[in-house]
Amino acid sequence: MISKEETEHIAKLARLGLGEVEIKKYQKDLSAILDYIEKLKEVNIEGVKPFTHAAEIFNVSRPDKPAKKTREQTDKLIALMPDSKDRFLKVKSVFE
């Protein structure tokens, strides 16, 4: 079982203001958690493949490549711009 001082120190690190009853409760709960972790260390995990998620998830995002546009498509887009200069969108200055 972890000591009362260790429990108070953990509570201080977590910025928890605990009373005497809460300190005793957390002392018991934290000890049970640490005992369970020690029990888990006894399990043979040799040959078990590590995973980060219970369900297999894969990155489904598209490759970051520019889309091919024809000159006609680009001209249509530029025509929709409120203001352009040398085929670029012209915006107001952000900095003075």
C-alpha cells in the first residue's frame, strides 16, 4: 500500500485539494491500481503483436498532389475572382 505522504504528493501534483477521508480513499484506490499493474507485468506477452487501436484503422486521406487543371478551367476561376493580378488572386494587405 502506498503511504499517506505519497498520496498527498500525487494529489498535490494533480492540484487536487483532498480531505482526510478522500486521502484514505485514494490511497486505497491507487494501491489497488499499482497492485494490478504489478500483476499485469507477470503476463507473458512474448510473440504478441503490439497495436494502438482495437479496430484496425488505416489512413484514408488522399495523396497531397495538385489536381490537373486545364487552361480553360483556370481562366474561369480567375474570372470569378474579385481582383487579380498576373493570374493570381489579389487580396488586401494584412500588414501595414
